[in-house]
Amino acid sequence: MGLSYEEFNALFTRFDHEAIHLEMRDSYGTEIELPHMAKWAAGERDDLEWLRDWCDLVREGVRNGKSFRRVHVVSEPLSDYQRWSHSIMQPHLDAGSEVRWMPRRHVSSIAFPGNDFWMFDNHLVVFHHYDGNGRNIDFTTSTEPHDIELCRNAFDAVWGKAAPHSEYKPA
């Protein structure tokens, strides 16, 4: 089943315990992020105010006992996008997200789904679909046991080996 962007965003207020996210692309072309990344590339300061709504949502969820965990599987040296992403992670951490980084060269024997995903409470997987330039073009969902198991196993395998954000030093 496909989801609109609004339906996808609403899921972050509807889960009970845990939201996990596995990101596997080296760059993304999200319309929200690109202007901010351009500022970074030009050496301009960004107050990161545009992250406030997300960070407030995470902060509220964490206060209510919810967990938000994310792993970035990245090629090294990092792409410009991932260098920028690493540089703006502190507001996410301050809000209560747990973030880890995993060099791609260490995941060759881990079975991954074909797309990035968010999984909510080990019940619902939302796969992200991107065009060749990294622009999100669709979300699809699954509650199929095989998909849940594949995504859970992939996330757990990477999470256990990945470096916490504070310890990851980009090559």
C-alpha cells in the first residue's frame, strides 16, 4: 500500500514503543534539505530551525517512553550529503534520537532489504522509494512477517556493530 507524505508523517505519533530507521543511500535530494545543504557547502551558518518540528516530536515521544533509533550505512570517504548530515545531527541527539554510523565496507555479509525503511513497533515497515537523484518519490508499507523479519534482522545486525554518533569520526 502506498502512503502520502502526510500519512507517513502521522505514523510518528501513532506508534507505541519503537521507531527504527535504516538509511543506506550516500545521498538524498529531499526538497526540504537541499537549500540547507547548499548553505553548508557555501560555508554559511544554518540555525537549523527547520529541524524544530521533528525534534519536538522526538522529544515528546521520548518523554512518553518511545524510542527513535537510526543507523546510517555509509560509503567512506563520506559523500558531501553524509558529511553535511553528520554535521547537523546534534539537534536530533539532543531530542533523544539514538544515531549510529556504519561504514558500508563492514556490511557485505548482512542481508538488507532493497530500500531504506522505518519500522514501527515490529509491526509496520514503511519502505522509502527514491529516484536516481535521491528524491523521495513514494512510500510503501508492509506488515508481512517476512518483511518485518528481514528489516528487524538487518537493523539489529547493523546496530550491534555501528558506531554511536559521538564516536564515529568520518574518514
